[in-house]
Amino acid sequence: MNGNWKRRSRRSTAGVTLVEALAGTAVLGSLLVSILIGAVRLQGQAGRAERRLQACRVVDQLLEAWWRNPEEFPRRDEGSVSEGDGWRWRTQVLPSGPERVLRGEVVAVEVFAAGERDGEPAARVEVLVPEKEDVPKTRPDAG
């Protein structure tokens, strides 16, 4: 009997059981799924970060063009960016505060990616601009 018992124990330790193979496959599968989920999330975050960088470039271009003539700075307007692949912008004057002492208005500039008009803006900047003069400026008389 001792000889048969030794042969059985050698056979059982020499191979892998079906339960061990299934357990290993389950662990490996869950590891691969975790890696894939992480990769998809990373790709989504990278896409959102790139979209925000593009929005910042669009805001920078808009502000650069608008600051050439501060009197014409759009205060309550919206439009599209000519070379922005569907980018849209919107401006609005924020409620008055301490900026009145400086004779200015705070204007919020928001930029939206293609297809996102009313949702969260891809970029938002608040800018202090000089107040618009209601009365046209006149030059003093020379005489």
C-alpha cells in the first residue's frame, strides 16, 4: 500500500488542477480588465486636457484681437471663431463691484467646444475692461 500512495501523491503534485487553472485565468482576466479601464480613463483625461489647452489658445487669440481696441470689446455678445473648428465664444458683464472705482467692468469670456453651447465652457476668463463711454469724446476747441 505504501507504494500506491506514493505514486498517487506524485501524480497529484506534478500537474495543475482545473480549479487552479480557472483561478489563475480569473486573476489574469481581472488584471487585464483593470489595465484596460485605466487606459481608457487616461485617454479620456488626455482628450479633455487637450480640449482645454485648445480653448485657452482660442481665448488668447480672441483677447489679443479685442484688446487692440478696448472700446469695441464685446460685452454682451456671442459668436464663432473663424478658424476654430466649431469653437464658439460668449461674453457677459458681471455684476458691479469694486471695479467701479477703477471705472471699469468685469466681462466674463467663455469659450465652448463644438457642440457644447449651454454646458460647461471649455475655458472661462474674467477681464477688467474700461467702461464704455455713453457720451462721445470731443476734442477741446482750439479757439
